[in-house]
Amino acid sequence: MTRGTTCITSLDESNREEKIQLRLWTFGLFPQRTVLDLYAGEGNLSRLYAKDCSHLVCVEQDPEVFGKLVENMRGTESKPDLLNEDNQQFLEKVAEIPDVTFVDFDAYGCPNVQIAEFFENYPVTHGIVVNVTDGSLLNLKRVASIDLAKHYLVNLYPKGYLTKRDFDSKRALRRLLPWLQETFIHLLAAKYGFNTCFLYHAMNSSANCTYYAFIAYPSIDVSLIGQLGWVTGKTPLIRYRSDEKTDIKNLRKKMKGN
Ligand SMILES: C[S@@+](CC[C@H](N)C(=O)[O-])C[C@H]1O[C@@H](n2cnc3c(N)ncnc32)[C@H](O)[C@@H]1O
């Protein structure tokens, strides 16, 4: 049995409709040019994306599932590229694909290694909407065997082995999963020099799977700022209330006096 089919039996699809609706909401935020469905499965999402984008690439590694994907995508107008390969292989050459505006990581497990690979290989020069299905919750609740340093780039248990206390606290991390996910994305943003804005966080009703989406967008081009000097695009303008202003003035006077 392949990795994909092993997971299918344990997949909880009780919130499938909501998952699709959330993705379609983010899909409609701006016109989509190239869409990458990196865990295409049988193409339930791909079929919807195909209706409204210039170019669609679907990647599915399981040959049996891929056969169904090919059947299901027959007749779609946009003639998608259907690839029967491991998405990590595909991500090595992702930079060759122009105008990616939407990426879907609808994994059974945790797709963070692939998310990191995407941003390592694809410079963010325009807005890209990213949707993620993250199955780490189930792992944290049960065996807590997930390697956090590898998947979330944080090393919370550095000894190399887990004490009972560590294990319990690692299992309890499921409550902090949205924080862990945002930290992971912010770390990637810092590493590869882009900005992010989170769009939603959701959990299925059996509490074993989470869904989230964010937009990755480039940092402001400093040459646009020209003579304005103070515009950074990142730092909010600080406004003092008048009483605070007085305090600051007094403070300055005092400092001068010293
Ligand atoms: C949750 S299903 C995707 C469902 C699909 N989005 C849909 O709406 O029909 C995850 C799929 O990803 C595939 N998959 C898992 N790991 C993969 C990998 N490394 N590369 C490509 N496909 C992978 C599995 O075989 C499985 O079919």
C-alpha cells in the first residue's frame, strides 16, 4: 500500500465542504494566473480551480489516485498539466513556472517541508495565496512523534530525547498549533524576505486536522519611497496623545537639564 492510500483510511472528511468553501473564498480574492495543486488527489479541488485560472498544475504521487485524477480532469477547458510524481521532485524545478498566484497543500500529514521548499525555490515577487491542510494535530494528540525542528523550524526539546514532562508538554502543544503554524510561516518570511498576512485558521469538528491560509507578498520596493523618507511600509506611524506629548517634552527638558 502506498503512503497516500494508507492515510486515506484514517482521513476524517467530516468538514470537507467547509474546507472547500474556505479555499474557494481565498481563490476569489484576486484573479488567479498559475495555480499549483501539489496534493491533487482525485482532483476535487483541482476541478474547481480549473474553471477560473490561466494555468493549472496538479501533482499526485500515488499512481492509482493519479489515474482517477486524469479521468476526473478530462474535459476541463484549461488543459491542466497533470504530473504523477512526488511533489518534492516537482518543487526542485518550480522556479521555471511563471506567475504562480495560488498554491494548495492539501496534505494528510504535515506539508511543512514542502512549504519551505516552495519558498526556498520560488521568489515572492507578487501576491501568492497559500492554502494548507495540516494533519499535525492528530500526531500531537496521540504519539507526539513529530519532529518540530524539521517541520516547524523550532527546537523546543533540544536534548535529543523526550522526558515524560517534555512528552506531555509536546502533546499539549496541539492547543498552540495555530501559533506554531504562524511562527513557521513568519520564519520562512524572514528567511526568504517576504511579508505575510493570515487569512483564516480553522479546525475540523473531530479536532484532528487544521486548515489555514495566508498571502505571501513582497516587501515594498524602497526606490518607490523617494523623498518621503518616513514611509517604510512596515512601521506604523506613531501618534502621541497630547498628554503623552507633554510628558515626552518634560522628559526631554529634564534630560537636557542633566
Ligand atoms: C488529502 S488528499 C488530496 C485531496 C485533493 N486535494 C482533493 O480535493 O481531491 C492528499 C493526496 O496527496 C497525495 N500525496 C501525499 N504525499 C504526496 C507527495 N509527496 N507528492 C505528491 N502527492 C502526495 C496523496 O496520495 C493523496 O492523494
